[in-house]
Amino acid sequence: MYHFNFRIYGKEKTSRYRHNLDDILNLANYSALQEALTAGQFCIYFQPKISLDTEEFIGSEALIRYINQAGEIIAPNNFIPILEEARLIKMLDLYVFEEVCKQINIWKERKMRVKPVSINLSRSTLSYHFLADQLLALITKHNIDISLLELEVTETAEVDNQLVFSQALEKLKEYGFSISIDDFGVRNASLSLFTTINFDILKLDRSLVKTLAQNQKARILIRSLAVICSDLGIKLIAEGVETLEQLDILKELRCNEVQGYLFSKPLPLNDFENKYLQILR
């Protein structure tokens, strides 16, 4: 069962909801998805990452959006599950990866302040045997330094084949990719990942950050994770930071980086460039 964020008021908006729903469900068709990709109906927003030490911009996360037939911008939680169920998510993941590579190359040519961009990969995309080779080929094609890209994946106890998951990440690491474990703290994410998976960045889920001010246990957990990450040479990032109080607590807990609405919501390309990628003089 998929959940959609469209609100319904009266017959006119009910009709529009059904039209939007049909539009999104149609993406489960290979030809329709390919057509939408070719037509530019997917666009990439960028959310900045901020250093807790300096509060300066140090990178961003690429976040996909879908533009439906009515020109409305649809958030990924409305279409990602559909593409995963249809086993078409790899098409979108590779599209985003290449579009980010193209954009980084444009930023370099324009002599803008390029910082690393993280890109989300579905667990099913990770199971693709030639993924590492294909990603490396795209980097070579667009003349991108691999250090400007980070790959974000989600690890939970629900992963169907933990061995395939860890082997896929190990191969990506061997090729030189920086690996970020996303959404840590959701459901059954396990501490065993520190001993079974080789990764560079740990991202705390917003559900942990949201309760920091009132939840002493959450603060103790994050403080302990910060120590573990520091000892293992892993960066600790907090997502969903919305208040100065949360920011101050995360500084005290020795988190390394943050992202969230306190600094910026995800921005369309032009807004992101204007605010964060000033041309180097």
C-alpha cells in the first residue's frame, strides 16, 4: 500500500488527485518511465550540508523530484516505492548519478565553488552486478574527480541479502567511492554494521534529531555514536536539523556535519547555485 501526499477537497480536486495518481502509477511502465526521463520530467534539487565546526557549506545531497503532467513538483516518497516495486529504480538512480556528474562538470567549467555531492542508491540498485563499473564509466565520461561524489545507501536488518549488500559496498569502496550509511536509527538499523560494512559516513535519521531537546536517551546514543565514529574515522552527519537548540546540542555531542531546514530546504538548481556556489575569483 502506497501513501500519497495529495490533499483532496471536493469533486474538482478529487478528479485532479486521481489524474495525478494515475500519472505517478504509470511510471511503473518501463516505456513511460523512459519517456519521462527523456522529456526532463525529473529534476534534481540540492540540500546543503554544513560543517558544525565552522557552519560553512561543505557539500550537498542530490534529491530527485518528479514534475507531473500538470506541472506540479512531486516528492520522491510518492514515486520511489512504485519504481522499487516495479524493479525500475535502477533506471532512475543511474539517471540521477549521470545528471549530477554532468552538473559538476558544468560547475567546474564555470569555475564555481564545487563541493562533494551525495547521491542516493536503492538497495535493489546495489544488487546490480555491474553497478561499480557503470558508475566509474560515467565518471570517466564526464571527467569527474571521484572525490566529488558520495553514495548514500540505507542499511537495516530488513535487507534481503546482507552478504550481497556488504559485497556491493565493498566493491564500490575498492573503486574509490565514498560510502554513506543513510537513515541510521530507523527501524532495525544495527550496530553490527560497524564491523561488517566498510563505510565513510554515518547519517543520523531526522527521527533521532527531532527529539534531542526532550530525549536524554537520544542524546546519550548520539554521543556514544560520535565517539565510535571518531575512533573509526567515520564522519557523523545529522539530518533534519530545524532549530538552534538542536544545532547547539549536536555541537556539544561532537557531531561533524548537519543538514536541515535550519540552514536550507532542498533547493532547485538555480537557487542552490546562487546561494552556495559563488564563482571563484
